[in-house]
Amino acid sequence: MNYLSYGLEGKVAIVTGGSRGIGLDLAKNLLAQGARVVICGRKQAGLNDALAVLDGGDQALAVAAHIAKEADVDRLFDQTVERFGRVDALVNNVGMNLITGVVDADPSLFSKIVESNLTGTWLCSRKAAQLMREQKAGKIVSITSIAARRAAPFMGIYGIAKAAIEMMTKTLAQELAPFNVQVNAVAPCMVRTGFSQPFWSNDDLLKEIVRAIPLGRIAETTDVVHPVLFLCSDGAGFITGQTIMVDGGASAV
Ligand SMILES: NC(=O)c1ccc[n+]([C@@H]2O[C@H](COP(=O)([O-])OP(=O)(O)OC[C@H]3O[C@@H](n4cnc5c(N)ncnc54)[C@H](OP(=O)(O)O)[C@@H]3O)[C@@H](O)[C@H]2O)c1
């Protein structure tokens, strides 16, 4: 009997923001699947630590890059192609939030959140799409959030940016379909990483959050990694323009 696998052996994947949290776990699992992996982050120290954890030898590369800066994104893709020759999958994993209301936010704060989440995801997707269009193959997967669908206090600008990424996913899916490039997203509820630690490390707050999740817990990074690996695989070749909710059923109401 032939068993199905993700079939990622030899594929080249860029994971933005792979120095910790979901991105690091994803990079680990991509390497374990036999893929070659490029991670990026703004801080070189974080990338060095991540490379040590990944222990991927010449199958792993880290590039210091701020995804909202075009020159940095160019460098990320140039170094990837120089080392590995192509890009089979891009995972837009970078995301950040600054706790703020929408009404009273300073315009510079609004821009910062939109740039790091939306503009950066577009700059990376655009660069990947140009390469993948030539290759006539590729996968782009973005990590959005349940905040794209449910307005939450102090996460409004983040939610607006993530919702825009969901629309960009549909738009790119249509634009790239003639070139056999599939574009999808994964939208988690709270995931146990440093990003959300102020929430899940507070027992009372955690109980409140979990009350709204039918499966009775927040997500672990593995819960997000599995659907992303699937969406990067040839098995997902007929799925495009979709967002998979990884939220323990929270949106199934
Ligand atoms: N954790 C959650 O509860 C949760 C829930 C729903 C969705 N998400 C989404 O899941 C994704 C990953 O979240 P996470 O919890 O793993 O985050 P995290 O632990 O905060 O890690 C973020 C990663 O992104 C990098 N990064 C941040 N801004 C960057 C930029 N402008 N350019 C390049 N790299 C940048 C960070 O490295 P540097 O600091 O060195 O740049 C780090 O590697 C995000 O898109 C987030 O919005 C998370």
C-alpha cells in the first residue's frame, strides 16, 4: 500500500518570521519533511538562536530582513535563489500587534501595524509570485487570525490588516491560477507563543478565552503547522483562495 505524505522532500520554502513561535516550529517540521528552509526576522541574534535550534546544516538559511522594507525583501529572495535555486513555497508568517483602540490610535501606529502585517505580506507575496509565475508552480500560504473575522478590543487595526490579507489571498489566487500557483491562508485563534503570552499566562483571562472555543483549549503551534504543511504540498494543488480556520470551532457558530 502507498501511504500519502506531504511530499515536501527537496522543496524550497521561505518562512517569514521563522526565528520563534509558529514560524520556528514550522521551519523545524519543514526540515523534518526533507524541505530546504529559509527563515527571516529583524534581529540577527534571534536568527542565530533559531539556526542552532533547527540544526539544519546547509539545508537551512537565515536572512535578516524586515518584511515591510522592499530592499530587505529583495535580499531575502535573492539569497534564497542564490543558495537553493528556486522558491516552491512562501509562508507569510510575520505578524505583530500593538495594543490600541482604533478611534484614538495615532496615524503612525496605524501605519506601523498595517505595514508589518499587510504591506510586508504583499511585498513578499509579490516577489514570490513573480518567481512562481515563471516556474509555473508554487504555493503561498499566509497566517492570518480569527481577528480578521471577529472584532476584538485593542486588536482592531491588526484585525483590519489580517482581514485585508484574506482578501489579498483570494485576489492573488485568481491572478496566479493560470500559472499553477495556489494561494491560501490559515487563521488561528490564540496560539501558545510569546506573541500572546500576556493573555494565556493569566489564568482568569485564559478561562475566559477558552470559554469561546468549543474544543476547550487554545491552539498549540502544531495545530497551525499541520494545515500549513498540507497547503504547501502537492496534495493541496486544487485548493486556492481559501482561508482555513484553525480555531477549535470558535467560528462555527
Ligand atoms: N500567537 C497567537 O496567538 C496568534 C494567533 C493568531 C494568529 N497569529 C499569527 O501567527 C503568526 C505568527 O505568530 P507568532 O505567535 O508565532 O509570533 P511571534 O512569536 O511574535 O514571532 C514573530 C516572528 O516574526 C518576526 N517578525 C516580526 N516582525 C517582523 C518584520 N516586520 N519583519 C521580519 N520579521 C518579523 C519575529 O522576529 P524579529 O522580532 O527578530 O523580527 C519572529 O520571528 C503571526 O502572523 C500572527 O499574527 C498568532
